[in-house]
Amino acid sequence: MAFREYKIGSRMFGLAFGTSMFITLYMPAVDIQNVSATYIAMDRQLSFGRVGGFSYEDPFLQGWGKPITVQISQDPKTGAAIESTRAFVYEEDVPFPNGIRHPRILGKVPAAASESKGRINEASEDQGAVFIVREFVENGVMIPYIENVTATRGWTPSATLAKANDSQRLLVGKGKIMFVREGCWWCHTLLPEQTQDWQYFGAPPMLGDFNGESPTAFGSDRKGPDLTHVGSRNSSREWMVMHFFNPRLVQSHSIMPRYDYLWGEKDASGNVIDYDGWRAAYTAYANGESIYPPEVPLPAADSEARALIDFVLNLK
Amino acid sequence: MFKYLFAKAEDIPAGSAAIYFGYSSIIWFVIGTGLGSFNAAKLAFPDFVMGSEILSFGHMRQVHVLAVILGWISMAFAMAMMYITPALGNTKLWSEKLGVWNCFMWNVGLSIGLFLLWMGVTSGREYSDLPFFIDVIVVLGLLVPLCINVLMTIKTRRTQGIYTTNWFFGAATFMLIIVFTVGNSPEFFQLTGLTEAYLTWWFAHNVLGLWITPVAAAISYYVVPKVTGNPLYSHRIGHLHFWSVVVFYSTPAAHHLMSAPLPEWLKSFASVEGVLILVPAIAFVSNLLLTMTGKWRMFVENIEIKFTITGVLMAIPLNMQGGFQQTRAINWYIHGTGWIVAHAHLALLGFSTFLEAAAVYYGLQTLLRRKLYSLGLANFHFWMLLIGFTTYWVSMTIAGLIQGAGKIYEVPYIDVVIAEHPYMIARWVGGTMVFLGNCVWLYNMYMTARVGTVIPAGRLPHELAYER
């Protein structure tokens, strides 16, 4: 490095690269950080749990350590009838989402409300907790916040789960893991674009709709429809079951792969699924040799297929 | 390779690391394009190989992407750095042993990472899919040793100045460490939401802009003057290229999320900076093409120049697309469609691969001191790559335009799928041609090492006539 030019060049390089990093990393990070989480952001992160990809609690992406979303119409503590409520049950040792662990992520006002009104700082992962999302009006603006109902109303995770039968439980957190692991987002985006696109696929998201969620799994390469609002377009569980087992049953031109392997060994009634027999029967149907396709087995309550279908139906 | 891992430094022949990197990169290229061809078959024929979680499209797509980026392209870069950097400094590689270890770590680390990724262990972020402990291996085992070796070789050079190629090598290896570490930081620091999504694309943009594009260009700054015997047309234009890459090309990351709810100032800034890609692009292309003055017959006769100049010419449509498709005026139409897939393959399989292939062809002949086994097979490789890639690019561009039209006219999505189907088949045909061409290349380079004519001392590979 004998030349003076190289010293100047090195410094210029540091200056140019540093300025570039400042503008493209520091400034946007500060700007995005100042945005408050919306109602949607709180609902999303509470239903997905801490991480939707690789994590310590779930290194093989099996859906371990994820919350359960329930719809209950009875108070878990008193048993009294209440308005139908969506609650997020974190059993013992299920890691809390980022907004609870670091309330700063929620933005100033929602974080303060979640701590004072919602008492989220009293929640403990060791004992588990139940959360709901609520709103209040301040100066004419609706402000969402997270309420730790274990602290405010005494709803324990086990009592809350007991008030919801299987059809009132959505395994959204586990389903998001399936969505990421199976690469659904390589073909289906989760981001209606801000231009004409949203007229077909529904409202594009807002800046605050993702605070606390990780990863967002937006996808970049669309080979199938956007799924952000798919649960509003099609809320039929029967359709989803057939579609995931073999998409050509309900959409003959679909190029989606069959996700029948997510059904596992046994169906909902505990019978062993005969995949080879099913495929042979379907091939006969597709070739016009039989009139009806074979019956699609219902996924078992703890199967990966069920969690993925819960996740997709929950995208509203 | 294994016998040199624990050998004394002076017992390791000069050029060993580059040779291992060269052959590893070709093998990863065969693997990567084989996966690509298999994936494309699944898009064209969805029931092709079904019922297996491991062989499903969603498990293999990201393995294809990272196998070609970190396996083929980056290892070919490492190979080029390990023989070009010392050659330009009139010296030896700073540490041949570190280079051999680097190659060993690269193969092992990448194999583990891609195996886990294939099994479904992913962070869920495109391009930075690898889980964080693999990221640590990549930075400490792959990138840092490479950077140290390149920078120390430049420092211990025995020439007075530093040639253009080595500016790029030194800067890019350093910038890649920063880019890879920062881009994967969401996993360490639990950054969430749009910050995380933005950082994901910041990484994806900069790994192309500050690693693949400049290093590929740097290789051609070496190969073209070396093989043609013409000096580089202009050192000054090289300066313009280098500095405009550092200043402009590190900033437009946000244009990948043009339709996401990012702050508007950020998207506008990224879009304007994105058009400025034309500055380094025009500087690079004009400099190289003017260097060819008087030697254009080599474009036909010499395989390295044929590959390099084809890659350089592909930089023209690549940067014209890249500069303008990210502006709001155009992006709304083609965002998220097959057009982008075509563009990404134009960058990696078109522009960049052709430049690296030339470097690997030339470097392996130089280091092994053996003339290429067969010009016929090399030409076959070239045309399979070029026709296969062109088939892919044209079909995906058309498919993307169909998708764009479907998007704005609110066509039911299944009609778009039906309309795209012929192009999905064409894409598979093109990808398979590339894969078959690479298999032939691997055979050709294997035979070069075994039975290629020995190049006499003091001679350069391109000075000898081809024999087959």
C-alpha cells in the first residue's frame, strides 16, 4: 500500500460504503420502528407465536411450542356466557411472541396500553398465559392493545382450552410452520400489491400490520393466487381438505403439488390411509374409467394437514 | 485434497486451492442445475414424483437457488480469486493451506446447510434461508478466510499498482462479509415485521450487487486482456465502474419491495438509485467491448473469449431490464411475475455464469498446465447453455407478461395458470439443456486433467492449438 492514492481510496471507500449503509439500514430501521402495531399485527403475532421458521423450541419445524387460537363463548373462570371471543392460548413453556417479549415493537401508545391496561408484563412463559386483542378510543382514534386475560380475568390456559372443542381450535401457529416448511410461499404470495392487484386479491397491508411477526413469508414469485385474504374468499374446510389432498379434484388445471403426505399415517377416524390404493383409484377416475373420484380421508386432529388448513382458513 | 489439509505449507503445490475450488464449482453447478431441471419438471407436470415430502417442490426450490449461488457461482469466484489475484500481483497466494481449508470448509458447510434446508430446516427468508448456525459457518468458515487470503495476497504483491480486477476482488470479499452478517442479523436480534422483510431483500439485493455482479465483471477484466493480448481499453472507465458500484449499487435494496407498505421516501430513493445501475453497467460493457478491438475473431475461435463476451453482451439487456423494471412506472406490471424469474436467471445464468465459466475453463488449463481436452465438447457446452438459457428466458418473460396482464385485468388466477402452462414446459426444456451441457462440461474438464496435452513451460493455454 505504498501509494498515497490507495490511502485516499480506502478512506473514500469506507466513506461511500458507510454512507450507503447509513441511508439504507439506519434510516429505514428508525423510520419503520416508529410505526405502531395495528390490530392485525397483534392478532397475527399472537396466533403465530414467536417464530414461524427455525427456532430453538422447534429446530426441525414440526410445529412445537406454538400457541393455539380458540373461539370461546363461555368465561373460562366463571362459566358465564360471554360474547364470542378470540383468545390465544399459550400453554406452559410456549414462547411468547415478540410484541410481548419486547413491547417496544408494538409502538409507544399500544405498548403503554398493553402494559397498563393489558398487564402483559405480568405474563410468564413458565406458567403460560392467555391473551386477547382489544381496542380503546383515545382522542377519537381506535388504539389496539394486548390484554393478558390470565392476569386481568383469571383465565388459565387449561381452563380456556377446556371451553373450546376441537372445531373451535385453530392450530394457526403450527400451520404457519407448515406453510414455511413446505414452501407454500414459493408460489403463493402473502402480499397483495398496492396497485391494481388488490382489486382481485383484497386490501393490501399497512405499514404497521407486521410488527412483531417473523418471518413475514411475503413470497416474491407468484405461481398461484395471493393468499392474504383467502379465508374470506373461500371459507369451506371441505374444499380445502380436497384441495390439499389432490388439487386436481377441485381444480382440474391446478399445477399445485399434492400435499397428501401431510395427512400422516392415519385419518381422523384412526384408519390407516392407503395412499397407493387412493392414487390408483384417482388415476382410474382421471382416465375416465370410473365416474366418481375416491373419497378424501379427513385429516386427523393432530395431523400437519389440519394445522396447515387452519392456517389458510385463518387468513382473512 | 485431504492429504494437503495437514501437510506442511511448502509441500502444497501452488494453485491447489484454485484447482479444488474449480472442480467443486463445476460439480455444484451440475447439482444445482439438475435440481433446477427437476423443479421445473414439477411445475410443468405437477404429479411428476409425488407423495414424498423430501422430493416436493417446496423443499427443493431454495436448495437449487443456494446451490447455484453459494456452490457454483461463489466457488467459481473463489477459484478465480485464488489464481488471478496472485497472478496479477506477480506473487503466490498468501496461504495455499488456508485456501485448501477454505475449499474443504466450503464444501462441507454448504453440504450441511443445503441438507438441512432440504429437510425443511429454514429461517423462512428468501435467499437468507439458512438457519443461523449455518450462517455463522458461512461467515467464519467460508467468507472470512477467503477475504483474508485475497487481501493478504494483494498486500504481499510484487507489482507496484493494483489492477482493476483486484480492486473488485478485495472490496467485494470484504463487502460480502458485511452484507451476509447484516442481512442475516434478524435471526440474531429478533428483528421482526417489515424491518425483517426489508433486511431480507437488502441482503438479496446486495449479495447480487456487491458480490456476484462486480466479481463477475472483475473476472472479465482479467480474462479479456489476458487472452486477447490487448491492454484494457481504459483504466479510468474501470475507476468509474468500481466507484459507481460502491456508491450507487449498494443502495436500491428497497426496490424489491416496491409494492409493499414500506415508507414512500425509501421506495422513491431506491428507485432513483436503481436507475443509476446504468452508470457502472455502461462503463463495464463499453470498456470490455472496446478492449476487444482488432481481436474479434477470437469471439469465434477461442472458447474463453466466446463465453466472456457472450456474458458481457448479456449485461446489456440485464441492466436495461434491471434499471427500468424497478421504477414505479413498470414495476406494478411485472412485480412478482415470471418476468422477474427470467431477469434473475439472466443475471445469474446468463451474464454471470458465462463469465465464470470462462474463468474456470481458463484457470484450470493454466493451473493444470494442460490444454483443454476437446473444443468440440466445449462448444457443445456453450451452445447448450446459450440455447437452454435463451429458451428459459424467453418463455419466462412471456409467462411473466401474461401474468402481468392477468393481474391488472383481474382474470381468475386459474386462467393465468392455464395460459402459462406451455411456457412452464419450455422452461423445463431449457433448464434441462443447461443441465445436460454442464454434465458434458464436467466430463470435458475431467478428461482435461487426465489426458489434456501438457502445456510447455512459458506458454499460455490459448497459444496452443485445440486438438479435438
